Amino acid sequence: MEAKIKKLIKDALDNLDIQVSDIVVEHPANLKMGDYSTNVALAIAKNINTTPKELAEKIVTEISRLTLDKNIEKIKIAGPGFINFFLSREFFSRSIEEILNQGNGVGKNGIFEGKKIMVEYTDPNPFKPFHIGHLMTNAIGESIARVLEHSGAVVSRANYQGDVGLHVAKAIYGLSKDEKLQDTSSPLALQSGNIGKAYAKGAEDYESDVRAKKEIDEINKKIYDRSDEGVNKIYDWGFKVTMEAFEDIYKILGTKFDFYFLESQIMIFGEKMVKENLGNIFHESDGAVVFKGENYDSKLHTRVFITSEGLPTYEAKELGLNEEKFKTEPNLDLSIVVTANEQADYMRVVSKALSLIHPEYENKMLHIAHGMMRFADGKMSSRKGNVVTGETLINDTKELALKKMTARDLPEVEKEKIAEVVGVSALKYSILKQSTGGDIVFDFEKSISFEGDSGPYLQYSYARAHSVTEKAKKENIFPDPHTTLSDIFEVEKLLYQFPEVIIRSASEYEPHYIANYLIEVARAFNSFYGNNVIVGKDDKDSAYKIALTFAFTLVMKQGLNLLGIEAPAKM
């Protein structure tokens, strides 16, 4: 409809001998002001020596002369010269019918049709806890992957993990100092937790104890050359345990990766690339090998790719990783990586270096950076007083959700599952409701609220609407999108916008457009629910209201799915 309105405006301007390069059409913030609005008269009136209001009147007169479009009920001029379009009852009835016909495919588009895209995200390191940053990049990366798939792309999901390095040596040192932490008979979560404790001890001793630092550095060398049987045994067990524990978390979060890239494998490729381009793209400096980014772009800087000890840095490894992605997925159109903001500068330098080696990759790499998560109470500990990890945050929100659930008649196992789904929604929505670059303030109580700006509120709205459609089935009242109603409900004025929102979200790689839209449409539906009897055998309009409710469930369920959130039928 937006395209049609733009064409009507353009045709009207052409008839007035006025040429414009761009016409902006938007939805007014206040739906009472219309369904679409344009400021074109304000934008160009000065250039043609007239007032915006006079020009707006001419445009409206010309549009009215040109069209008998039944989708448009009326056109009004507002304020100094805005032109507002009001859509007809017929349009909204037809839009509900279209949603019902699309079913689970509602909102699909083809803007990335035929494109192969790899999205790398989450990236937790074995031997270290799954922290809050991993939770953030997982939520953002998974949502972007789903939105791109819904927009026609063939998407693969990738995970890059540091399976070697000082952090591993610190964990193995901690494990070697306390054999009780190596209890292989305990549950997986406990084994993983013990490895986390061992890492914490190793990290602390490395900074405070000279002898421990020396021992950890020696362990680090043994990890790389696999020269110590005892170290190898602890390493192999610890790697297996933490990777399996991560898989349990991915399952809860609704993510399944297609590719796993390991630092131990990638580093060889990166080092080789740097050495092959030494003296050309990379240069020696004080015994190290560097890339002078500022020589190519004033916004870039010099970074070390191989240290004076001859070891490849994160930059060199990232170089190898990016090349390996394009080899792993031939004919890849776009490689996206999601990380925290602090890696933005370093990623820009790596991308530039890679584009000099492989010019064909230059426009095929996209780095999406996210902010940090802070807590409303200022504490960096969980509700039980533990240091906050991604895992403890998931468990804490799940427990809080369990206390707030209203579906008391459900079996305990089902309640636990729903509580987990609700807890995950609380976290994911808190992360996804704002643009990716900003920091997030997480509030436990608000995030789990069944009223207001939260993931559980969206789920509750879906469950409420689903119960209405189930009640209608029992009453043998079936959805019928055709109506003689003259009134147009606010929720109808939002439902038809869903495809537009997805296209914008996909085009800008920004899930927050969908999150914010879902809150608006949920509030509108709940107002509709509160002010109308939807299921009524003696109400001739009941079948249409049920059609509208069913359309809402389809949009809400798909919208939540695009955010990586499940939509439970009961809560």
C-alpha cells in the first residue's frame, strides 16, 4: 500500500509539472491522524515559491481526480501541510483475510531471495563460563538469522571458539590444584561449573603469584604442542564438558549451529596469510609483524598480527577465520559477525587487511556491534549472590517466571518448561527491544512482568488470544474475514504493517523494529479484547472478531519466532 500511495503522489506531482527525487511516506505516530502520511508538500513548497498548505491542497485535488482506489477512504491535510491518508474498511478486512491465507508464512518477503549469508555469533570459549555478553550476541545473532531467512536468504549459523590460549592454561592450572574439581561422575552442569571455578582460581593466581604465573605459562606451551600427557587428559575432558554444556544452553535459547570454527585450527591459516603477504600488506616492526591501517584509511590504526615471539594474534586468527568462512560456504554473498562494541575498531582493521588480500570479499563482510548489559540495581551478581553468568541469568529468570505463572493446573514438568520459555523471552526481549549498539539496563522484575514492556507480556497476549480462538471452536463459530462492520479497530490498523516492519528489520539488520512493533500490536489487541465481546453466538460480527483475533495470533507467533522467542499456548 505504501508503494501505491507513493505512486499516487508522484503522478499528482507529475501532472503539476513538479519533479521530486524522493517521496517519504510514513505511518503517523497517532493512528487517529491517518494510516499513512507524507510531508512532501513541506519539503518542496519553498523551491516552487508556494506555501506547503497550498501545494498540499493541489496534490490532494489531483490525487482525488486521478484515483478511485477503494483502499483509500479519505485524504486530509493536517497542520502546516501534511497529507494524511485514511484507508477503508474494505482494505482492513482484506488485510485480515490475507494474513489468514498466509498462515505461518505471514510477513515473508523476498528481499534477500537467492542470497547465501553466514551469521557468526555467541562465540563462548571452552574452559570459561558462558557470560552475559554471549547471551547478548546469541539473542541478536539468532534473531538476525531468522529475519534474514524469513526474507528469502539461505542462512548458515557459525560459532567461533577459543579452544587454545592463556584462559585454557589458567583453567587447567586451577583443575590441577584441586582434583575434586575433576569429578567426572557429577552432572554435566556441575562439571562445567567446576571448570569455571578452576578458571577463576587460575586467573586470580596468575595476577598475584609469580610462581603460579610461570607454571601457567608453561602449561600454555604444553597445550599448544600437546607434549604433556597429564595436561592433554585434563584438556580433552574439559573441552568436551564445556562444549556439551554450551550445547545445553543453545538448546534452551533455540539455536542450532551449522559450523564450529576453532581457534587452534584457524590460527594456522591466519599466520600463513600474514607471512605470505609480508613486505606487501604486512610489515616488520620491532620484531613483530604489523598492519598499518592508517595508510589506507585515517580512521584506522596500526595493529600487531604476529608478536615478536612469533605468535599469531587475535587479528591474524580473525584473518584466517574470515578466509575459511568463504571457503567453507562457497559463493557466500555476505558474512556477518556479531560482537560487542569494543571489538569494532579491531574488526575494521582486520576487514581492511582481508580486503587487500581478497578484494572480492570487501563488500561481503558486515560487523554488527552490540552494547553491554548492566543491571538496574547496579549489582553484578545473580539473585542468589553468585557472579552473573549467562547461565545463572537464564535460571534466575526462569525461577521468577515460575512464581508468576497463572496456569496452576498444569503438570509440574509442563510448568517448568513454560517457565523456561518465559524466562528466555524476558531476557531476549530486554536485549532486542532497542537498537543493537546501545547498552541495556536489565531489570529482573520488569523483564518478567506480564503487563507492560516485556517478552512475557507478548507471550501472555498470544496465550490470551489463542484461548479465545479455542473457545470459538468449541462454540462452532469460525473466523470469517468478511464483515459489514463500519468501525475499524486499532489492532487492524497495526496488523497489516507487519510485512513492512520485517522488511525494515531485515534491510537494517535491526530486530528492535519487530520487538517494538509487537508491543504496539499487543497493546492494541488487549484493548480490543477488553472492550469487546469476541465470542458471542448471537453477535453477527463475532465471526469477524474471531478472524481478527486469529490473525493477531499468527502475527504475534511469527513475530516472536523472529525474535527467537517461543509462544506458549498457556501461561
